[in-house]
Amino acid sequence: MTAIVASGSRRIDGRGVIESAFELLDHVGALEPVRLLDLANASGIPRETVRRLLQQLIAVGAVSREGNRYRLGASLLGLGARVSPERRLRVAARRPIAELAMATGAAVQLSAVIGGEAVFLDAVEARIPLGFIAEPGARVPPGTAAARAHSELVRAAPIVDAGEVLANLSCVAVAIPLGNNGAAAVSALVAERRPPLGLLAATRATGARIASLIRAPETVSAREKLTE
């Protein structure tokens, strides 16, 4: 991305050019196929600046244009194929788990099986801190809803822990299919004896959203190969 790096010292509304470009890529990946106007609204970056950045991203193959809509480009998808599945999962889930935490006030955790063990990949603190937070790389405690989500993959419904592991703390966990019989899990903890019904629905929706984001680049890549 030579053109973008060369201008990286400039600022856009307090943001660096590179930071703004990567933010646009994040939105393109989440919303594709997406219009320029929708990208400007989602990012808060001025429309003409979005247009200029998109032109630079198209020039280096990071974004492709179909009519008046934009998708992630072949060069970016090629780079993504070299990234470990855990890294790709963490990047895809970062925004959804942050938004789940913001909407519900819960502590939200992302976990996956690595080397035969379920470990945490990322976590967002609760609105009112619970006094502990899962550290990336730490093992998922056995018997918790998050651990059960990894072992009970056939269950489509959220797994609920209503104070069974820790009194006055409840947890909702949802498995995220990754293909090849693998799965990650997103879990949400609240300081209540039973989780609110809204938390079950929100956690389930977040799991589905993450699964969709993980599959999207592979779908686009396959489509591009068919049209070559």
C-alpha cells in the first residue's frame, strides 16, 4: 500500500491516514457489498476522504469495486489466507464482542480450542467490573458455560450457567462453527443470579454475526476465482 504509507503522516479528523484506511477496510469487510455513502456514515470519515482512500485501496488491490459498491480485494484476501485461524477469528470478533459488551453491560469473552485445549483469545470488561477478566491465552475453566459450548457443539441453543459455577454470577455461551468440526465460543457474564432473556438473544446474534464475518472472505475469494 505504497500510496497510503507515503501519506501516512497526514491526519484525518485526528486520525492517521493508515488508521483511517484500516478502519474503512474493517467496515468494508463487515458490510460488503457496501456503498461509499454507507462507509462514510459508518466510519464518520468525510465522504470525499472516503472516496480518495478507496481509490488508493483499489489501486493496490485491497478493495474491489462493483458498480457503486465495494468489497475486499484479492490482495487483501491473499494476505488473510496466510494469517492463523485464531488470529483471523480474533480480528473478526473484535467489534462484535465489543458491541455486545456495550449493549448489555456484560463481560464478554471469546475462546477457541488451540492444541486440544479451550483457551481465551480476547475479552471485554463488564460495564461495572466483576473483579476479574479472562486473560488471552488462559485456559477456559472446565464446567463453565464457555467450556460446555466447546464440548456440546450439537446444541444450537445458548448454554446457560445460572450461578452454578460462581454464586451471583450467570453466563451465556454460544458456539461459533468454524468448519472442519472446529468451533469457537462467545460468552457473556453478568452479576445476576439468572441472565436476562435479552442477553441470550444478544449473545446468540453475536455468535451468528462472528460466524458470518469469518465465512465472508472465503465466499468472496471463491466467487472471484470462478470469474477469473
